[in-house]
Amino acid sequence: MPNLTLTHKTLIFIVLTLAVIITLRVGSARLIILKEFVKLEEELSQQNMGRLFAAVNRECEVMARILGDWCDWNNTLEFLEGKRPGYEADNLTTHTFVNLGLHLLVLAGAVEADAELTGATEKFHWAGVYLPDEDVLAPLAPETARYLMQTSTLWEHPTADSRKVGLLQTPMGLMLVASGPIGNSENEGPVGGTLIMARHFDTAAVAALEEQMQMEISIAPLMDPPSEAMGSPHAHAHLSHSAIAVIPIDDDTLRATAVIADMTGRPAAQVSVKAPRDIVAQGHRTINY
């Protein structure tokens, strides 16, 4: 091996020094800069989940307004009292269900104490289920009626303007349910009964949310409560959910998930929002540059 001149030694030293500096610079960039990009990506995913909950809460608010129009209505109160014989033919039709986007409606009379159940039961004055495929109204199935009667939160209305709105895992599947006391149009006087409205929270509802938010969404009903606790709930107008977990699926996609509670406080469904990892990809491009 020939002896290296001072010039050659100097050049080798400079090259090695530059290589070490570049290696340290890239390594520190990956540790510091990329970490910030990952953090930003997680924050954006949590914001997307927040947007999803806000969208579902807007659906709850729409249901609450529809419910209020029917609860605070003399015609509904008089129908329960047997004074509106034409009420059913005029209002409780397939057209009403389609127009309001409903799949279940129950008009219950005054509360009757029943020691066999944990709470009060209601006398169903009228109850019907809309079957979209057949475009007909069908009677309420006994198991659904029992479930509704035994869900005490549907019947607990301390004031005339009380409204209960949220998700419920019913025998008919996961549904968005609204319940309120029936009174007169002036929202005064004694409560004459209870009105329950519900619509399916199924693939069609999820597809509508996806189109609205331009994101890939999945909502999986929980038939049994998860073994882990809900964690610290984040209160919303109508819904609550567990802490949001952001999980990378691969280098290109990540998923934000949360368990949402129903109107009784029990876990009802796991919601997920998928998104491309554009932010981290930009971070890699920055570091490579």
C-alpha cells in the first residue's frame, strides 16, 4: 500500500468527517423532525374522530327537533286521550316514516307501576316498525317491546321539555333513539305519555357520513361490553366516547378508533376512521431532501 501524502490524508479526514456529520444530521432529523410529524398526524386523526362525533351529534339534534315537534303537539296528546280518531290515518303512515327517516315509532300512555320490572312500564297506545324493502308498517316485535319497556332511561323525563337522544343496541340492531314526554302545544300542563322515535344506524347511515366527511368510516356494534374500561369519557351534546387510539396500519394508512357509549352509558359500538399517512410521508420527503 503506497504511503499517503498529507493532502490525501487531509481529504480522507474531510470525507470521513462529512460522512459522520451527515449521518448524525439525518439521525437527529429522524428522531426529532419525524417525531413531530408523527405527533401532528395523531392530532389530525383525533380531530377527524372529533368531526365524526360532531356529525353524529348533529344527527342527534335533528332527531331531537323532530321529536319535539311531535311531543309538544295538541294532536298527539289528544290522540292518546282518544279524542283524535283521524290522527293515525293522517300521521302514522309509511309516508311519515320515509319523510322523517324513521324505522320505529312508539306512542305510550301514562305510566303504570309494575313491581315485576325494575322501573315503570308504559302502555303502548300505538307502536309500529317501518320495513323499507316492503314499504309497509309492521307491528313491534315482542322482544323489542320488552327491551324498550325495560330501558328505564327512555321513560325518565323530569320536565316537560326533557329529551333523551342517543344510540341503543336494540333487538333490531344499533339504532339512533329519541324519547320525550308528550304534552300540549304550549309545553304546559301534565305529561300525557311518552314518544319514542328511532332510526337504524347501519351501513346506509355510515355511508351517508362517509360522503359528508369524505373519510373511510366503520362503526361496529358491540354485542357484549369490552373487557377494558371506557377510560376517561369526552362529553358531547349527546354522545360520549373513550380515549381515542391512533394505530398505524402500515406505512401508508393509519386508523383512529374509539368506543362510544349509548344513552344509558354502556359501550355501544367501536368507531374507526381510516386516513392516509400523508403527513408522515411528507416528513420522510423532508428528511430525505
